[in-house]
Amino acid sequence: MTENFNLYAQYYDLLYQDKNYSEEVAYIDKLLTEFSSIKIESILDLGCGTGKHDFLLSKKGYTLTGVDLSSEMIDIANSMKMQKVTFVKGDVRKVKLKRTFDAVISLFHVASYQTENIDFENYLQTAFNHLNVGGLFIFDFWYGPGVISDKPTIRQKELESETLKITRISKPNLFPNNNMVDVNFEVQIENKIDSSTSNISEKHSMRYLFLPEIVNFAQRIGFSLLDSYEWMTNKELDFESWNGVVVLKKTK
């Protein structure tokens, strides 16, 4: 998965500058408070990216450890020199940190990058192995019924900073027999200072998930499902829900 982000890690935060990290962190904080039977002090973030969620969660009093496979993302996260936050390069499917946490989170569809069953199972196992008993695992994902009902389409996104203009075209290919979408990104970066341009092409393979398969994998590992929602709205998941979130608990 690292090749998905290494090429444009330096442009990642600009591409997602419209992402409301503050609202998402408030939402996660609310879920942690609502569902936890233990005091949540330490959090492991699987697939932390450039650390934006971690920084905001640390300001709420949590101690964070972020893991990401992209060394470029980790370098950007470390450059912010946050207190109460540690970043580690590692694969969310097999990283072993030799410590446990009160909660594990995994946001921005990291779960849907686990395209093979063994990948998804190992990802869940990583969270389980790093949780204290009673700890929560919260992750969001592409929800199958919503993706099938409202199929992905070609999209274009344009963003600018003082020095850069970025145009990204996303072209999806749907593979219904594999519950997969290949999202092909074509990114053009224009340097506004010297008018030079560069281009990046990447393919992100995404798996859309169904609640029964999530529950099946989770229960086999030892999790119990506490609840599931449409991401950020707390509506019941339905055919209009593209993004879902589940709250799992390590019971023993």
C-alpha cells in the first residue's frame, strides 16, 4: 500500500485541505466517551497519514501513537513535533509495538485498503493484539450497499496554495465480483512560481465492505460489535450510505 501515497505525500494535506479534521475528531471523541467501559487515555492510530487526527486528539488529552506504511507521511507527521504523540513507520497488517492501548482508531477508509480477506483479518488482529481488555476499535470504511447503489463516477478536484495549483482527476473501475473499486488518480501539479508542471499517476484499490462480513471477521478474532452507523451522522446504514463506521470491543 505504501506506493499509493509515497508519490504525492507532499501534496496530501493540500488535496484534503477541505477535510474537516476537527469535526471528525470531535465525533471520534464522542464515540470513545459513549461506548468505553474503561478510561481512555492512550490511542493507537492505524494508518495515521500526516497525523492531523492525532494532533487534534492529543489536544483533547489523549496520548497517541500513529502508524503508517508511508515513510513520507511519517516524516511530515514528525515535522510537526507534537507533544504526547509518537509516529512509527509500519504495516497495519503486521506491526508489533510491544505495548497495548485503551483504544485503536483507523480513519479515512484504511480498512477499505485491505483488499484481500487475509489483509483485513490481519488488520483486525493487529488492532486486537494492541488493545487492553475492554478497549475499543473504531474504524470507518466504504459501505457496500451504498457503493453499489450510488456507483463511483469520474470526478475532478482543483486546489491551490500560494505556490501550487493541483488538479486531480479520479477515474473509477468497479469490480462487483470482488467487491472492489480501482480508483485511478491523475494528478497535475503546476508550480505558480516558475510555471513548471509535473504529473502523478496512481491506482488505489479499494474494497467495499458489508456489515455481516465485518462482524464475522471481528467475532472470529475476539471482538464484539457494539454498534454501526453512517459515518459522522449516526444514521442507520442504508443504501444511501457510502461511508460507515463500526465500534468494536475487545471483551477478553
